[in-house]
Amino acid sequence: MWVFWLLVALAFAGSVFLAVERRSAVIVNEWEHALLYVDGRFKGVLAPGRHRIWKSPQRRTIQRLSSRDQLQTFMAADVLTADRFAARLSATVLYRITDPRNAFENSFSARLHAAVYASLSEVASARPLETLLAERGTLGDALTALIAPKVPECELVASISALSLPPEVRRMLTDVDRAKVEGQAALERARSEHAALRSLANAARLLKNNPELATLRTLQAVSPTGKGATLVLGQGALTLPVDQKT
């Protein structure tokens, strides 16, 4: 009788061993999404931790995507402004995947690249060059608003990382800035000359109405020299020596 029970125990142990061997452990980290597919069909997202996956004739695959905040830089794109000037824009996108299944099944990375470059072109074409240069620091909000609807499976923030211009456009802008500075300098010179003429005109009116001031001003002009001088006032006036002590 004991032989029978021994055989039963061995059979049970063998079945348990085989069952254990038919399972494999899968570990999902906290910083990733793990998508479980069975025979090509989506079955769910595995939570972080250890999972036992039974071996079976069905094909089971796990696709992993990062759940962290990720920063990606996009190389410069050639764009045209609203006034048909060429420029090159680069962008930086900080994103986090919130819908891993759609992100994986709908080629999230390729669509993000296409959305970024299309949005860069749209941002540039909606603004003349002067506005584009002036608003460079605030274009990130406009860029984000254009990209986000095209990749709804993630949260993202975009910004313009670089804006460059062809040499001929840079020279043109330099000439414009130089012309503005030269114009301001000419305006300041004109204002100074006008102020000087106005001052001279006021002095002339004052001397005309007060002839004695002309005499005093002449004496002031001669006396600082520290040397004797002969000053004749009026037609037929007497010749008088004038020195510093007079």
C-alpha cells in the first residue's frame, strides 16, 4: 500500500515541478510601462513588481516604454517667415507618456518628430522675421499648442532652442540696425544745433535790447588775457588802455 502512496506523491511533486518550470518571472520597474501581448493581442499593462508568466503554446510578448520625463532635442529645420525670409529653427521637447498602448501601437516617436517639424514651420510662417526675432523667448507656448493635439498620448512642453539666419539676412539686419543708430545720432546732432541756435538767438535779442551788456561782455572777453589791450568803443571814441586791473 505504501508503494501506491509513494507513487502518488512522486507524481504530485513532478506535476508541481513541471508547473513551476512552465512559469517565468518578469520584473517591471517603476520607471517603465510594460505592455503584455498574447498572440499579438493586447492584454493589459503590467504594474511595477514581479510577475509570473505561464508558458503556453500562445506567444506572449512584453513591450516596455519609459514612464519618466524625457528630454529630446530636434535638429534645425529650414523654415520661411511670413515675409519670405529664410531661417533655421531648433526645438527642445520635454515629454512624458501617459497612454503607453497608443504610444506604442501608433509609432509615437515618428509622429512626434513629424509634429515638431511641422509645427516649427507653422510658427515661422505665421510671423514676419522681425516679430519672430522679437518673440523668440515666448514662442514655446505657441509651439506646444501646435504639437500637443498631434500626439495626445503624452504630456509635453516645447521650446525654441535656437534660431539662426543665413549670412545675407544677418548682414541686412546689421545694415538696418546701423542705419537706425546713424539716424538717431543725426537727430541728436540736429537737436543740439537747434538748441545752440536758439541760445544764440536769445542772446542776440538780449544784447539788442540792452546795448550796455555788449560793452560788458566785450570787457569780459578782453580782461582774462592778463595783458594790456586797446579797446575802441563807438565811432570816434577815445583810445584807452585796458588791462586786467581796469
